Amino acid sequence: MEKISKLLLFLTIILAGFFTASVVLACYSHSYKSCSGNYLYWYDSCGEQQEIAEYCYNGCYNSSCNNYNNNNNYNNYNGYYYNNYPSCNNHAYRDCIGNSIYWYDSCGNQQEMYQNCQNYNLLCQFGQCVSNLEQSTRQTDYVAYSTKSCHNGSVYWYDSLGVISGLYKNCSDSNECTLDYCKDLVCLNTQKCDGTTCAVGSDSYNKYCLKSTCPNGTCEQNLGETNDNCPVDCKSNQEGQNTQNTEADAQKANLGVSFFAKKDLNSLQWDKTVQIGRNGVIYFMITINNNSNFQAENLIISVNIPAEISYLGNLKVDDVLVSGDIVSGINVGFVPAQGKKAITFEGKTQEFDIKQDKQAIAFLNSNQISQSDFISINFDASQSNLAAVSSQETKTNAIWEFFKRWYIWIISGLVLIFLFVIVFRRISGNV
């Protein structure tokens, strides 16, 4: 009997150790958020990536979206305003109200309830359900002004939980012709004299921009230069002006832009109408054709796409990867006489609950020439565009995920069965 007692004591110690290990190694879902590319993902307490918490339109930095937002993001076309970067992003973050977790948009408006912590005998703190022990630990380690990061074009303080706690530095300056933004905790103020910041011909434009282009020997009327404000460059030269007008008229009559899209990357067919569902990838192509006998220069391409599509990038000109933002506009250089140029890029749909046709519009601007074309996109929430995977791979992944989450308990159960078999054999042998 003494041997049996010692064996049972040993069994109790083993089981207690495995139980403690399983509690310590348990992974809490939605423990924190972190950046991966332009996406903000949820992670459990073991560091495993979970579902997307938010798509960051202007980059993801220090576990937070840098949601750049100003009135320049609204572009007017035929009386309609297209918002390329929505001012209030749906489901931007979660926070506690009482003992429940609620969704909030990026403007701080409360949305629907995400989870009731009371149902799990847990407490709600900082947008997560936590145990009493975890809550006390977080309160002890909490720092209100822990780190700094760029947000909305300025530098902000963040607390130790990754939540904005206050403004550190405002990057806006008094020059209306500068694009004010934040990068790597440094305020940058880039002067843009293309009309995207201050209007061409405005007082601010004449004050800040004309001094950088006048005089330079060329009367740049597209930049607001006239005989009144820049007489050195804009001396009357009727012959030169007539030649310039002839070339401009020829370009305007023979310079065209076409907009196409497709869903299948391997397909050679580009269409003017595309149907797409949630989380689907869509490929765009813009072509510029110069059918005149003059070289077309300083070509600016920009697009307006519906808010259901997140612009992802992979921007190429004639199959060469380039940097820039096709939404705000890129300069693709020139197209020779009787030549053409192709611009391609990709987008991805977000979660949406509509079934509706919308237009995406491409704009071509060159000096005083403006052209546009559009495609129709049918958004159908019932259509699935997720990448296909084999059923066998899905089952394998499910089994692997199950084993990763429950392997401690499985091992504990096997050890328990093994020890009980030994105990019963000893007891049977003694009897």
C-alpha cells in the first residue's frame, strides 16, 4: 500500500504540473494589434496572427493606421464627389462600455457591440476581455505617454496599449501650397505648385509658387503665369504662340485615354464591365494613345475608384514598377508621336453588403488637355472571390490549428491514461 500511495502522489504532482503548464501556455484571442504591410492585424497572446482589424489607406505604423485625411481627398467629377480615402473608416478600433466591447469608426463614433465579456466571466479593459489577474498586470504596466507615431499628418503620443493619448507636434504650416505630412516622426512640408494644394492663380500660389518658376524663359500658363504677373516670360510672341497652339490642338484631337479592368490575372481579356465580390482582387489598366505627329509631354494620370475598393499598388508603367499614388496622380512622362503607353495597378475589395453598379474613372491631363474614361464595376456581396484552396489542404490546416491549440491537454490526457494503467496493474498484481 505504501508503494501505491507514493505512486498516486507522484501522479498528482505530474497532473498538477501539466495543468499549470496548460494555463500558462494558453493563448488569449485578440490580445493585441500589429502592422503587416498596409494592414492592421489582430494577434493572440502567443503571437499568432488572426483576422484583419483594419486596412490602413496611408500606411500602418507602430500598430496604428496613419489615416491621412483632408479636403483634397475629395475630387469633383461631373458634379459628383468621389472620396478616395473615406474620412471615417468603419470598424477602426474597439473599446469598452461597461463590461462589453463595442466597435468604433475612425472618427470615434460608437457602432455595434462586438463581445459581452460578462458571458465569459471576464472583465472588459482597453477593448479586450481579460481576467482579473491580467487586468491588474496591465494596470500596473500602463504608461499614458509611451511612444510617438505619425497619425493624420502630425506626430501623436501613444500609450503602452497602442492607443492615441495626445498630440505631440502639429505638422501644418502657414503655407497653403505645401503638402504637410509626417514620416518617421519628422514633419515634412513639400511645396506643390500643380494646383493640388493651392489653386493656380490664387494669392498663395502667386506668393509661394511663381517665384520658383518666374523668370525661367518660358511662359507657363498652366502654372498661372500671365503678362501681368510674369511679363519677362510672357512677352507677346504671336508666331511662337501660334505654333504652340497648333501643337496643342493636334494633341487634344489625337490624344486619348482608355480604362479597362479584369478579375483573372492570367486572362488576356480586358473588359469595360467587371463583377466582383467581397475580398476580391481586381486588376486595372489605363492606356494612352498618341495618334498625332507631335510628342505628348508632361502626362498626368489619376483615378477615382469606389470606396469599396482598397488601392493596393503594384503600380507599373509599361510593365516597369514605379512609385507614386495613382489616386492623387502620377506623371508618366511623355508619349512619342504615333506611340502609346500602358499603366497597370491592382486593387482589392473590402467587406461590403451591397449589390450595386459603380464607376471607376481614369483622368489624363497634359498642359491644357484633359481626357477621361470609365469602367463599370458591379459589386455583389453574394459573390465569393477568395482564392481557391483544395479541400485536403483546408482539412490539414484545420487539424494543425486544432493540435496547436489543444496539444497540452492531449499530452496530459495520454500521460494520465498511461499512469492509471500502471497503477491498476500494480494493484491487480498485489491482489
